Amino acid sequence: MGQIFDIAIDMATVSDPGNASIGIIGFESPNKKNVPSTNTTSDGYQQIGGVPYTFEIGQYEITASQYVAFLNAVDPTGSNPTQPWTGVKLYENRFSPVVNPYQGQIINIRNANDGEHYVLADEDWNNKPMMWNTMFQYLYFINSLTNGNIVAENNVTEKSPEGFSVELSKKYVRFSDDYRTGAYELNDSNYALATRQNMSGFFLPSEDEWVKATYYAGSETDNGTPYYYYPTSTNSVPQPLLSAAWLIEQGVRPDAAEFAANVDQNGNVINNRLQESILKNQGYVNYNKQIYWQPDYSKPNLNKANVTDVGGSASPSPWLTYDQGGNLVEWTDTSTSPLQQIGSENLEEVPVYFKVHGGIANAPDYQLWLTATGTSNPYGQVLGSMYQYNGARVSYIPDADNTELPDQATPSAIADPLTGLGVVTRVDSLNTFDTFYTTNNADATDALKSDDDYIFMAASFRELSKNDQDAIAYYSLMDQQNQTHYYTSDQDEVQRLIIMSGYSGGDLAFYALAPGEGSTDFIRYYNSSTGAYGFSAAAGDEQFFTSRGYSIDGIGWSI
């Protein structure tokens, strides 16, 4: 059977240690004045890109499926505690497709088996980069890798666009549930947030590591320096990727737009529509707000440019890394001072900010420049529009004592994340105390947007397959007088309530077990004064409902 792994990470070795850094004027258009061919150290020029050691860096950004595996590994019960000192949670409601219908990638199912509480919201997110994370969440991810084990490694050599050989490594890694210390000390306020604690292992890239992997060509390019201006092994502005929805917005006929687009409706790049001449001379990047797509449960929103599949653009850096321009801006662990300018904020009063690089899907080409040296705080950028487009990739410094590993391993139970098909979400009304359960994310989102003051109560459970011999169909009705939902498996009761008692609906809601037949019971509460019902498996809800005139009225269903 071999060793068990949780995730596989594709790494590229960045060699030529001791390379010269490059002097740049930050956020000025790259040209021979702002990026001079001589490595000037005069005032006004920032030195970046010099790295005195060989290191490895992720070919791709950390994906949503990799972050799901991390969550299930370190929080198998789904309790999602607030982390000490940093005050963040590893999972936040903005990751949910109900709260965030356009870009919510992960669901936390309250009632699930250990190790299965976190699932992808949709299979379309599987190979997309993880969005919306803070830097601290990525640091916890890195610590879990550091304290875990590389159980296997598969090595190959491929050619750089520059013609030299690049060593590539697929590392099969088992997470550790020890994630508060490791590469970074996140459990002690005496440490400076993201100071590397180790000499080798996994890290967030430093600014210099990130810049070298992205722009350093190893020999002089046609701009007179060994650094490219753009992250696609070119000194020319890359070509933006295109989606049909954006083209239609520009007035292109739908049939022509579908034909011209090089990103499909699921956010994946259509590689055979990428032109060889552009790949060679410019490269493709997801930037300039031209990619609009959402999973089926959400309509495209033309104010929310979205990410594409990692590596889909087929436009590598000299070291065979992908998407270091566009898609998401990426964290480094290089610290800097807080922003001190009009419009900047430091709401959390953190002592340092950190360098970020790479551009985002809804920004113009200036964020792709070699000279684009941005700054952000570890809780998420306050100044600017980066917040939803936070991304990261890992770097790795080999240990001198590294031993030879097998080249393959066996996936663990969490290595292939489940998706959110058949997940039943609960939203509650603060006005009517309605408990609304639905498998339809759009219906839950509509309730949150309504005037009835609904709040998100998290995904509640995964419904049974209708083919399960023990599965029972439950139907949803709305009490028009109380504006509360009622659930029953009795179709005769459905018809009777609609005809005689002022209920509407009666559509199939979900499949579950008969009352008392599962490990978790959803208690039915009834208010005899108003006729309203509520349903909940949460122990704390008994006090909530009974203190408001409800009594326990049996079991609604079980799972």
C-alpha cells in the first residue's frame, strides 16, 4: 500500500545561488531608467531578487482543494476554534457559497463524520487557487506542512523557456495537526509575526525568492538585464485571458463570444485556443477584469472578476512557475513598515505589514510589473482591492540530510476532497425564528438578501442519496401566516396543509432518515400560541426555542 499522503505539491527548483539582485524604482513602469542594466545602489532604487541559496517554489498557487485537505487534517471535528493570539479562524463564513455566492469555495458541514466537515462548494473549485485567505491562515497551512512528513517525491527535469534545465519535484505530503508552531511561531506574541524559525523546510516565499522565481532569466534579456519585466518570460505586456461573459458585455454576439473565448464557463482555460505566437512573445495572464464565471448555483456577476485553473494559462516564468501574475496577489513573509499615507489604515494595530506580489484578476497590467512591490497587513489588505484575491504558494529549502524517498504514495481519505452536492444549508430569521433548510444555495442566498433578517447558520448536514434504501423524502412547506417552514415526509399531510391550513410549497426539500433512526436527531419545536414550527439538532437551540414559547414536539428527521 505504501505511504499515505494528504496533498501533492508541484515544486520547481530555482538554482544559480548568489545571483545579483536588481535595482528598481517601485511601481514605476519598467524601462531602462527604472530598471537600469547596471545594478545601481543609489538612493531611490530598491534591491530585489538576489538569493544566496538554491530553493524550491510551488509551480502553482495553493488550491482550494489543498486548503480543504488541510482543514480536515487539522480540524477533523469541524469545531473551527478561534486561534490564540492571532484571533483568526481557519475557516470563515466568507468561504461559503451561501454568504459569498460568486467566490465562496468551501463549505463547513456542521453534522458530518470526522474528517469530512469541510468540502468544496463545487467541483469547479477543485483546481482553482484558494481565495479570501489572510496571511495567517496560510502560515498555519505552512506550519502543518513543516511539522508533517514528505512521504514520497517524484522528480523530473524539464526545459525552461530560456533553454536551461529546471528540476521539478512533486512532493507527497502528510499534514500534521501541530500547526501553531513550526516554520513560524504563531502561538507566542513575543515573535514578530512571520519570522522564519527554521533553516530548511516549507515556508512562504520571501520577497527575493518570489521575485527571482518570477522574473530572473539567468542571462541577459533584451531589456539589458537578466530580469524580465513581466512574469511570463517576456518584456512585453501579456495578453489577458478572455471569457465569453466579458466579450458579450463588450457587445460581441453570444455565439461569436463563445467561439472567441479562451476560458470556459467553468473557469478553465481552453488550451487549444491559446495562440502559439502570443505564448511565445507575450504569454497569457488572468488580469484586467476579463474573466467572469461562477458555479451553476450563481449567476455571473460582471463586477466580480474570477480566477482560472492554476497553470491553465500555459505561460511559465523562466523557472516553470505559473500564475505569478494575475489570478491572485500572493503573500511573502518579507516584512515592512505599516503604510503611512492618506487613506491607509491599520485597524488591527499590527506592528508590521508584509510584501505582496503578483497582480489580481481585476487589476490592470501595472500589478504584473517587476517593479510592483506592494504591501499588505497579515489580516488582509485594508488599502486597495486585494482582499478577496489573497493567494499564496509555498517555498521549500532542502535539508542537507534529505534522504531518498519513494516516488509514489497512496492518497489518504482527505486527499480527494468531497464536493458540496446534496449539502443542506440552514438560514434562520431573527424576526420569525424560521429555520429554513435547503439544498439550493441560491434560495439560501436569496433569503439572506431578503427583508426578513435571515442569518447564515452554516451548512447543516449532507442529505442521503435518494437511492439509499433507508432514505426518506422530506418536503418543505411555508406557513403563510407565520412565515416559518415546516418539514414532513407525509405527502397526505402536505396536501392537507396546503388545502386547509394556509401553507404553500410542498416541494421536495431533502432525503434523510426516519425520526430516531440515525445518530443525530433534528428536534421539532412547536409554538401552540402562534402555530409556528422550528427544527434543530443543536443542543443549544432547546433553550432558545423553549424560552420563546415553543415546546418539544418530537423528532422531525434524523441523519
